[in-house]
Amino acid sequence: MAILNNTGIRMGASGAGGGDAYQIEKSLRFNDDDSDYLSKTLSSSGNTETYTISLWVKRGNLGKSYQSFLSNPDSSGYDGVYFGFASDYLNIKELNSGGGQVWAWQSAARFRDASAWYHIVAAVDTTQNNDYDRLKVYVNGVQVTDFYSGYPSYPTEDFVTNFNNDTLHAISKLGSVASTTYFFDGYLAEVNFIDGEQLTASNFGKTNATTGQWIPKEYTGSYGTNGFHLKFDGTDLGEDSSGQGNDWTASTTLTVSQLTTVGTATGGLPIHNTSGDYGGTKESGYREDNTPGGSGGNVEDYLVLAIPGDTTTDVHASINTGSSAKTLSTSGTVSTSTAKSKFYGTSIDMTSATAADHWTVAASSDFDFGTGDYTIEWWHYWDDDTGYQSIVDCGYVNSNAILLQTALGNAAWNVWISGVVVIQETLAGNANLQEWTHYALVRNGTTLTLYRNGVDIGNTTSSGSTGLSGTDFKIGASAFAHKILGYIQDFRVYKGVAKYTSAFSVVNPTESLEADVSTDTPTTFDDEGNGTGNYATLNPLHHLTAATLTQGNLTTTSSAAALSTFLLTSGKWYVEHTVGASAGYNLCFSQPDHEAGNTPSGVDSKTIGYYTTGTFYWGSGASYQSALASSYTTGDVLAAAIDMDSSTIKVYKNNTLETTIDFSAGTYHRFTDGMYISQFTGYGTWNFGARPFAYTPPTDYLALNTYNLDDTEITSGEYEGNAAADGPVIWMNATPATLRISSTNDPPVEGDEVTFDSDDVDPLAGGFKIRTSSTNNDSGTTYYWSAPTTESAFKYANAQSNE
């Protein structure tokens, strides 16, 4: 049976119903642990009686007491209006200054389907005669008319709500409340606020005539004084696209795309001329550095030392002609390596723990900067942050000396001048291990600044004489050893010029996995690449998922099992996992019937798992394990190119093919009913394609999103009960409209129907979930199921609600 493949429907610009469909291109991820939010204090009150909120939501963490979409309570959590989730129910209410509930609305249904997108509209007009017309809420185009017990209590007629007034309003945060208890967790897209009108869902969405899916449409009406439209598609995350100029301010924890090419970067550029967007190939000649510097001339005219990383020699004299190259005296072993590189495919390897491994440049007046400007810059790859490490030492702690040395066990520099620490990078937090980081120490006039990736992370006043002409200049260690454990690239020293006087951008070839803007959206369309739409994540509803999920259900922070939302049965797919903790099974492939509590090395394992040591396990005992690959550690990028049609898995580590597993027959034979991407112990961050991959996927291998999905539905099957409230999740690649379950009839017959929301069975966009110990979930019992009718294929499905 075909579920996911690369021959799915692709009509025009959108695979969901036509080239003229409105496209939502970006979403913004909010992680409650990071306290992500946007805020705006309105300059004046708008219409406090009539307004409409419309947004698209994809769930992250479930079960929290409160998760706010948009609200404005004061710092005590009172005196304002709240729109959001409350224990997965939709909840809208106003509290007075004493915390009393003025009016309140709560759905009977819970919204805990994290596999797809909801469209939610809340429309207020307290001038209406009928109380039920004063607040209308729509989900996926349908007005909500079933309410939680005791709700709703509507605003009185002509009531002036304490919202849309001159107070601080926040998205993903409970107004002015600082507590993380109330932060939203998940994804938001296409946020519209209409000041002065009570609208319906049809102003923002429509039913696709072909697929039946509720899809976005462009809002074309007016926005009113305080209205806004947040698309999250630019570098300013709070930019208002309504034309009203009502921009919001994003918290510093929210990040946009960080991809920067050689052509667009403004600092830290390669010494050599290069080709390729990110400087991967060295070309002939040296890059002209024409940034104005000093009293006339260009920055390159002040260059006194330059070590690119493709050679162990100083090349500055070839750039600053008329000067002489300096000799690098090697202690121990310092060599070029292709293991890591920022540019040219090579770098300088200084990973050895031997204290002697470093360079010494003989004493020179070039390193006596006096009271003038100077710049020391380099690219650094932190392989390990153990102990003290020194990158530059000219005089150690003597008068006028310069020393850059880490704090103990931190990937962060202390800048020592004349034996005194004047800048502490630790105040700005450590750099990430196993990532290339650019550093520049710059004196501009009397200000000394340390830049990390172009950002000022510490500065101080420095007016005294700095540098020494009679002391050797050490690179990679200090006079008292303390050598670095990592790689360096493009090390440069300039005398007489402040190369950087303000923030700058550096070359970044890979999207940070921490970037919160992505192409995971409610609309599928052809981006002339791998297609975009609703992407796979890890599934918090799956009964085997026990790991703590964060960052939009893409990162695990506890060593436990987690499975993907999508099940693969056909097609060619690519996925990456960046290792966060190496001890464990970080990249695994599981059958749907893998048993809870079991690991890849357990008895009757239905999973193939890649363990830290490089050994693959698929059962218990020596005959169910094999050292097929090399070991991996924190920061390594593990990847899998999965061909379900040819029954092969190609496993990569840092873009190097480690092994190819043939599961068509024999030792590794399995996955006849499909494959979940999974992990067991270990943890890290997954990329199913919503952000650019760290490495280019093999030809024809696709990202896991709805653009690439087949629409073939599974309408029957079986599962084994577990007698737990967290019962099995069954994948159908479709949303069930009717469902039959039986422990005796195969297939189930008329009379075996279950009623959603009363028989403890939840409909999901891609199937259904058994909820409690009921007649459909006895432990160890095999149940047969069939879905006589479906709402739609998962490819075209909205997230589902359940009571």
C-alpha cells in the first residue's frame, strides 16, 4: 500500500487544489522553555467592543494549564483578556483587576492533534442583542457550538472589554506576566487582527472544492486603527503587513534565518578567492579587502599576518605587498586537515591534547600595537572545551601583553590585557561546540571590542599601550601550555586599523536548527526545491513517545523514545538528526508494532537502531548486532536516505556514507507495514526539511512534508491494546469519518461502530488514537479496525479536535 512517495499530486503552485490558492510561506515557532513572544503597547485604544482575531496554529507541547495566543493582562495576570488554550481546550476570558472572571468561553472539545494545522477565529461584538452573537469562535471554518460544562458566560450587551486598549498586548505570553507557565508552545502563521469588525471564518479561509480541506484565503478587507497582519516572512518578525504600520517587537529568543553567503556577508570573509555560495572551493588569487581603514589605504594594507588554513604558512606578504612573510615555528604537530573546514575544504587541526602542539611567530614590531588601532580575527571550531585553552599569547600576563584564554571548561574567551581580564565572553554565554564561530578582537580608538559572529559580546575602554615587540607571538597555546582543542581557519592580524567598527554578518552555510522561522505552514506549494507544506515532527501523542519534546516537537531533551508523525511505506525520503547527547540510539527506524518499553537491542525488537559506538542493533543477542558504521558524538549530523521502494537505508555521518542497509529480506527484513523515524535513548534535534538541511540530500530523496505525500488511504488494519490511557496511535494516511473496531470480527461489521469523543477514540488528521483502558484497549488483545468512510487524505487534512 502506498502512503508516502514522490509522485503525489502536484497541481500548479499548490498541491492542495490549484495554482491560484493563497500561499502562507512561513510560520513562526514558539518554544515555551525559551520564553518566546511578541509584544506591543498600543498607542491608543481601538474599538473595545468589536474586533476579530484569526490565526493558524500547529501544536507543540500538550496538556499545559494555559498557552496564550494573544492577551493583555497586567503583571499579576489580571485586568485583561486571554485568548488561548487551557489544558488543550480553547479558552477565552476576561478577568477584572481583582482576578474575578468577568466573562468566559471554553470549548467542549480539546485540540491536541499535533500532526497538522488548525485555523482558529474569535470574533467579538458586544453590541449584538443576542448573547451568543457577542462572541463567535470558529475552528477550521466551523463555528464552535459545544461548550465545556459551566460555559459560556457571554459579555453583557454593549460591554466595553478590557482589550484593544492602550496596554501591553502579547502574542504567546500572558500579557505582562513573566512566568513561563503561560507561554504558547508550537507554531503560529498568518496572524490577523481586525479592529472594529466582527467577521466570520470565511473572511480568512474557504473549503477547497476538490479536496474538502479548509484552506487559507487572503483577507482583503480593512484592518482598522490597531489592526495588524503578521506573516513572519521577513527579517523583522514583528513586521505588520496590513499597511497600518502596527509593528510588534519580538523577544530576543526568537530567531530568523541565518543563512549568509560569501556575497552577502560583511565580515570574516575568506582570505583566498573562492567559488560557491559559501567559499567551499579555493580559486586563484586573494580576496581584495577594500574596506576603508586607518589614515588612507585599505584594510589589507595593514595586514601583518594571514594563515588561511589550506597551508601552514603566512601568506600576508602576498596580499600586503612590500612586507615579508613571517615564519611559523611549529611545536609538536600542527597540520592541515580535511576533517573540518570553513572554507577551501581544509583547516588547521589543533585537536591534539599534546601541550606542545602550537605555532610560534618570532618577536616583531608588527605585534607592538602601541596606543593605535588593531584587529585580530579568526574562525574557530570548538571540538572540546575541556580545561583552559589559549588562542593568542603575546607576553602572557606581563605589562602590555595580550592573552586570549578561556575560562575553565567553557567555550568562551577571557581577554587579558597587561595581566588583567578586561572582557569576559562568558557574560554573553558560551559558543556552541562542533560549530564554526568567527571571532574578532578590535581596538577602535579607545574602545576594545570582542565580536562573535559579528555581534559585540563585550567591550571596554582601552587607551594604554598594547602589544610587545620583544616577545614571541604564540597561536594555539600560551606560554604555560593551555592549548586549544579544535580547528582554526583564516587567522589574521592587522596593525593600525580597526577592521570592524560595528556589527557585521559572517558567512553561514547552514540554517541554525534554533531558527524559529520555517516553511512548515498550512499550505503546500512548489518552492522549486523540495516542496513545502505541513512537515513531519516528533509525535507527542504516540504511545511510544516518552522523551521530552521541545522546539516545535523537533528536539528531544531527555533520553527516551520518540517517533515521527509520518509513517513511510513508499517513496524516497531524507532526514537529519544532530546529536545532542551521544550515548544512545540517536537514529532509528521502527515498525508500527514496536512494543513500548523495548529498545532496538531488546527481545522481539521491531526497530533497527544506530548506537553511539557505530554498532547497529535490531534484537537481543550477538546475532542481532553488527558494527556497520563509525562511532559518533555530540554535534555530529546523522542522516538517512530511505528508499521504501527498493528497501534500502543509506546512513550518513557528517555527509559521509557509513553503511547501506537492505531490509528487503534476510537479516534486516522488516517494515512491511511501514516505517517510523525514531530514536531510543540519546537525544538531539531532528530536521525533516522545514529548515535547510545541513547537507544536500541525494538526488530524488525528498523532505517529509505534505507537498510530497501520496493521497492513498489505509482503511483497515489491526493493533494490539495496552490497557493504558496513552493508547496506540493508528496511522491511516487519512482522517476517519466513521470507524469500526472489534476484537472478534475481522473485518469489523455493522454494529462494531465506535463514536468519537465518547468511546475514548480520538480522530486525528492522519488516523486515530485509542485513549483509555476500554473495550477497545485490553492489554495484549488484538483489535481489528476499518474506516468505511474518511474525511480526507492526510495530505489535505486539518488538525482534528476531540472531546
